[in-house]
Amino acid sequence: MRTVEHAGDGENAPWAEVAPEAARRLLAAAVEAFAERGYHATTTRDIASRAGMSPAALYIHFKTKEELLHRISRIGHDRALALLTDAADSGGTATRRLDEVVRRFVRWHAERHTTARVVQYELDALAPEHRAEIVELRRRSDAVVRRILTEGVRDGEFDVPDVPGTTLAVLSLCIDVARWFNVAGRRSADEVGALYADLVLRMVTAQKPQK
């Protein structure tokens, strides 16, 4: 078992929304443990050990293991929504904006693949009220992509008979990168982003944007 030496290092950097430093260390340790073992198989002792702390220290900062998961999920979904919104509002045609959205969203799931696996695949472990909160954030992310597709259809750039279904397909394609991406693999995060943007534009029968 690897101890988390610095919560601000590597993929988990930064958790600037979390203070103090001890809480950041615990959050980073929880991400690592949940991604490796799954939420239900992870104990608070596992998390504290990875953070180099005693189990009692965890409860100073987080009342429950579920509270940790909720904090991780909320931060991750807030960041994902901000990223999508910024890309969608970057200007240009629907084709160019969809290309940008997919590139950035895929890159985030590749570069933060450990965090993203927890954020995207442990939703059902949240308490009902927390799950409802995260589901609403996911709906807002869905709406960002749906708006671009709708505008592309309106402007004659896209041929998409089923906008809601295509929205789900695009987001699912991007999110799945977190499940398999390996930093030691033959493709970089940027290369995967470019590949997936091309695939999505082909899916909606748009022309690739001119660089």
C-alpha cells in the first residue's frame, strides 16, 4: 500500500477547494483508495493509512466515508461542468465548439483518470440527497452538449435525428476514457482527445474544423 506523501502532487493536484492540508491529504488518499478498491471495499482505516494518519484523525475533518465521497464527487462534477461550459462558450461554429468540448473533456478524464473513475463511477454509493445533487450537475453538463448539437442541427452543420441520445453517446464516450487510460500507454491525453473529437464529429456528420 502506498502512502500519500503530498496531497498536492501528481494527478490529485490541486484540491485547492479543500482545507486544511490534513483534509486535502485525506481526500487525495480517499480518491486513490476508492479508485483502487472501490468505495464499499475501502475502510476509513485504509484511507487514514494512505494519508499517513491515524483513523481517529479522519473524523476530525470528515464525519463519514460517504462525506468524503460526496466532497470528491462535488468537486469533480463542478470542475467538469466548468470545463464544458468554458469550451462551449469559446465561440465559433457548432462544429468548432463540439470539437473543443470533446478535446477538453477527454483530456480531463485522461489526465485525471484516477479521480475521474471515482467521480463518474461511484455515484450509487452516495446518500440519496447527495446523489440528487450530483445528478443535477450531470444534467447541466448534458445540457451544455445538447445545446451545441441542437444549434448544429439548426445551422445545418450536423445531421442528428436523436439529439438526446447522441448527447448521451458523446458524454459516455468521453467519460469512458477514465476507465482505460494509462499514462504509460502509446497515446497521450492530447492525442486521445484529438482522436475522440474526430470520432464525434464523424458521428454527427460534421466537417472537421479548419485549424
